[in-house]
Amino acid sequence: MMSIHTVAAGGGSILFFDGDRYRAGPESAGANPGPAAYGKGGPLTVTDCNVMVGKIQPEFFPKVFGKAGNLP
């Protein structure tokens, strides 16, 4: 038997430090402003961590992000 507290965290789940450890969600960055990687002033999210560790590579995305909409 397992006691499962959280099943999953989506890419927009906001990361925060609770004083003991980092946690993801349940709050979400939503589509706007979205994750910090979108370049619209959003909070740090699971997506941002995936960019930082190389699981998501911005150069493979269309240039539609950022305030001017011209960044990958």
C-alpha cells in the first residue's frame, strides 16, 4: 500500500522553496505569463527546470516567445 500525495506536476507548475525543500505546484503559471522561459515575466516552473537541464532545447522551437514574439 502506498500513500500518494501528488500524482504529477505539469510544465506550468510553479516551483517554490518551503523552507525545507523545493516543491512544485499546485499553483500554475498558466498560459500568460507562463513559465519564466517564455520571457513574459512569469515565475520559475517545471518547464524552466527542463530548459536548464537540457530536456527542452529552445533552438528547436519556433521564434514566438518573449515580449516582441521573436525568441525561441
